Amino acid sequence: MKTYKPLPSSVTIEPSEIHGLGLVAIQDILPNTSLGITHYFTGFEVIRTPLGGFGNHSDDPNCRKKRLPFFTDYGEIGNKWMLITNRYIHQGEEITWKYDFYNPKKIVIKSTT
């Protein structure tokens, strides 16, 4: 029986210099290492995992998300996003990636008055 682990053993959650809490490497991590799944998209909703919930944005990230298709129990096709390291990450370094599920420049705020 497998036990669910919300974070890989190489990462923990600590206060971030970027924003709030962030993911921090507790050991050195090699390039092209899969850290786990950040999000699932079922076609109806995006489900964020703990790994996805504590990652912070960077314009010069040390990780990237890779979209992978999957099938749900109902046979519907969905997607999951796997977090992969771009380069060698040193112990104590914050894990970052580019946020790309939305474009803040396209957000329109409508006034109700």
C-alpha cells in the first residue's frame, strides 16, 4: 500500500523572501528531477495540490511545469501538471516556476457603481 506524501522528501515549506510561504529545497536536487504534481485539470475545475499551493512565481524560475494527459475514473480526459527542475537546485534555495494559468494583463476589473 502506498502512502500519499503531499511534498517530495527533498522539499519543505518555509517563509519565503518572495511572498508568504514557499517551497525550499532541504537537499541538493539534480536537473530534470520530477518533484511531483502541482495541479489537475478535469475540464471542469483546476485542483491544486500542496506542492502547487506553496510554489512562488519567478521570471527566472528553477522549475517548469509539464502538462501530461490522464484519464479519470469516469473515462474523461484531463490534464495534470508535473513539476520538473530546470537546473541544479542547491539546499536552501526556493523552488519557483512561472505562473501561466492566467495572464494578469488580461484581467478586467468592472465597477459595480
